[in-house]
Amino acid sequence: MNNLKGLGVAMVTPFKVNKEIDYPALEKLTNYLIDGGVDYLVVMGTTGEAATLSMIEKQEILDFVIKINNKRLPIVFGIGGNDTIKMVDDYNYFKLDDVSAILSASPYYSKPSQEGIYQHYKFLSKNMNHDIILYNVPGRTASNMTAETTIRIAEEFKNVIAIKEASGDLGQVMHIINKKPQDFLVISGDDALTLPMISTGAEGLISVIANSHPVVTKNLVAKALDGDFMSSRKSHYQLLELIEAIFADGNPGGVKEILKIMDIMGNNVRLPLVPVNKKVNEKLLILLNN
């Protein structure tokens, strides 16, 4: 669990123009992130466009990142969906020996009740041999996992070790932090809210902007965790407009556009996503040149 404090990065998946996986770019990105000081890598999250990748592709990407990482950092792997039993079947399909934990978003589209969310994670907990990180992101799932449900799950299932909280509700976050088991981690799932979340007791971030800006994002997180909020605040405001801009026309299109500008990889995405529009591109160019 302590390996998952600090800065995790929700890795993008580089694609070639023909939309095949760009493995040389993935190698470049992986080393760039590790050299940039991130604390762990998150493979196959939403930012990795997992919804558009086959099971074989997901395993190949995971295997490749494991190879390039070479045990330098912990790796978290995303498994999500709205069919609980199929998610366990998917879990059993993957080879996950070098994975530290599973990141799993609350079921999307189906809009389960709080009891349904609880029973979903209960089933995952009983049928997965890895530690599990809950992921509450109501902007994508169309349902919020309440603080009470999060605390209930955290108290009852010991292999549920953390939550990536992206509700945008600081009151809810603080309620979780106040009532959670001592060894349960609250992790920011929103780059822009990381500083206030850590100031109230969160213990890290799973970041999108760290794909392009690992060093300054690491400084934001590390300094805040050390209680040096003056230094952390400088990094926060250094990134804030970039964070807003990368989400203006869809994720991960925005951060991929920055990575293209930085010559780390292309900006190719798979449908139904498309690259960012010209206005966002121009905004990113201005921000990066300031």
C-alpha cells in the first residue's frame, strides 16, 4: 500500500496514424515518466483508452510496460465495466504477476444503487487476489459512490486498499478521510483538486497531466505531502491552466496533443475520440511557450 502513496500516472496509449499501438513511443513515454520521478504507473485506465483496446492488446501493452519498467516502479492495472461477473472473468484472463493492484471504476451506464455498488465491489474483493483501488468518477459513470458506501467497503474488505476520488466534491472527500480506516488511502483523481485534497488528508494523485509534466506534478504532490504548501502551490498554479486546457476537448486528446508538441509521441486516438480542435491546440501552444 505504501508503494501507492505519492504520484501515479494514468498512462496514455500511443497509436500510430493507422491506429495500431506505437510501441517505440510507449517505450519512450515509459522511460520519460520513470526518469521524471513518478512513483507508480497506471496502465489501462480511461486515459489509456482501454475501452477501444482488445483483451489481447491490453495484455500486450501491460507486458511491454512491465518489460520496459524492469521492476523500477509498481504497476497498477485497470479493469472496469458494468458486468461484474465478466470483470472477474477478465481478471482471470490477464497475466498479472507483476501488477501491484487493480484500479476499478464504479460500474458505469447501469447506474446501480449504493447497495448495488457495494455488492459489486464485494464480489470483486472475494474473487480477485490483488489489492483493489476503488475509482469514483461520476462524470463518466453517471452515478456517485457516496462517502458512506466507500467507508463501508473499506471497512469490510481488506484487499480494498484505496480510492481514486474524482467526484469533485471536497466535502465528500473530507468525509471519507475523516471516517476511513487508518490504512486506507484516499488518492486524488482530479489533477486540479490535488492540492486541496492533500491538504485535508489525501495521500497522492493518479494524474493525467503527469504524462507530459511528470517533474512539476511530482513536485506538487511531494511538497504537499511534506507539508510544504508554499512550494506545492507554485507547482499547482504552474499547471492549472494546462490542466484546464487538456480537458477542454476530451481526454486523452488534450494531453496527447501536448506530447505531440513535445515530440514524445503522436496525437492519434481511436474513435469515437478525435484529436483536439484548432482552438485548443493554439491554447496549448501558447501555454507551453509561456
